[in-house]
Amino acid sequence: MTPEEIQARLLYRDGLMLILDKPAGIAVHGGPGSRHGADNLERYFEHLRFGLPRPPALAHRLDRDTSGCLVLGRHPKALRKLGLLFQDGRIGKTYWAVVRGGPEGDAGTIDKALLKRTDARRGWKMIALPPGTPEAQEAVTDWRVMGRGSLPKIGDLAWLELHPRTGRTHQIRAHCAAMGCPVLGDPVYGGRYEAEPLHLHSRAISVPVYATKPAVAVTAPVPPHLREALAACGWPGEG
């Protein structure tokens, strides 16, 4: 990714933070679980310094195959402030997902704790369990159906808007699967041989980073790989 390419993905910039339109298919960092030699977004943060002495750093995470709004802190003080906002649940997060099938109702709340479980053959995943399960983390997601439709060779679909109140690993993916409607393209919580790309997008974020100003609200455009399925569910397009 060239300096121009990553700078073109900026959705917001000020003295404290940047909000980036993360592309799907690239990890946000090269942690110990990443594939050897795999590309990652942090490699390109040097091109986002804009005059500061050090590059920005991640204020939170998105899965490798999830696209959309990603918040970066521009210096240590900003990162501490953003970290507290995320920790306290004060940052508003809106995700769009296209799921297989669809929930029975039109809106609701998923309240299921999540516990990481590892399988020697298939790797790890998050298991959805009843609230209060020992060792599991509380996880709550509000959702509503934005539209329903179908596609040839895929079948019935639903377009969901989701607002996670907590920020657990794989929360939306595990919660959708627990409702019986996994995210389209999810090989972990849907079908092991899922051929579609993951249809999960961090659509918007609201960050109350300034005490005397309205929250910074940013929307990420829908990436190309989601557009056909969203249109089949009634999405009218951007604008």
C-alpha cells in the first residue's frame, strides 16, 4: 500500500485521532497469531504521521476480513483517552452485516456471554453462553433488520444494523451465529467451506473525545464486496 493509498482511506483527522476506512482482507497488526510474512495495516502507519514525531497507533481492533471505521490515536495521551472511552462503552459503534437466513423478528438484543475455546484441529472460536457463565465475558448486541432478500445460489438473506454495547472478540459474528443467522462469508461461525467474503462492515462510529464539543461522527462507505448482497436486501446505494 503506497502512502497515497493509505492517506486516501482517511475519513477523519484532527490533533488527537485519525479514523481510517480499513479495507477487508488485511490484519490491523502483525501479532503472534498472524500468518508468517502476512501484510498488516500497521506497516503503513508511518505514512500517517502528518508532522508528528511518531506514527499513530491502534485504539481498538477490527478482524482481518471486517472493513470500515478504525480509530487510531496520534500520541500516547490520545491513546489513553480513547482507550478509556472504549473501555467505558462511551463510543457508539454501528455495524452492517448481511446474514444467511435472518432472525425471526425485526429488532432485538442478544445477551450472551462469550468464551474462547480452542480446538486442536480447527483452531479457536468464541462460544456463546448464557449470561453469567463463569469465566465467560459479558457481551450484549442490539440489532435491527434493515431489509430482507435473496440471491441465486446463496438463498435468503437479511441486512442487519448492529450496535455492540461491549467490545468482545468476534462478538457480532458469534452473536449472529447464536441467533441462527451467521454472517455471510464467515468460515468460522457459518460454514467451514464458505466461498463468499465476510459481509461485515464497521459502518459508523461516534467518538465523544472532546468534553465541550459534539461527538465526532464518521461513516465509512460500503465496500464493493458487500454491495450486491445489500442491494438484494433493499439497500438503495450510497447517498
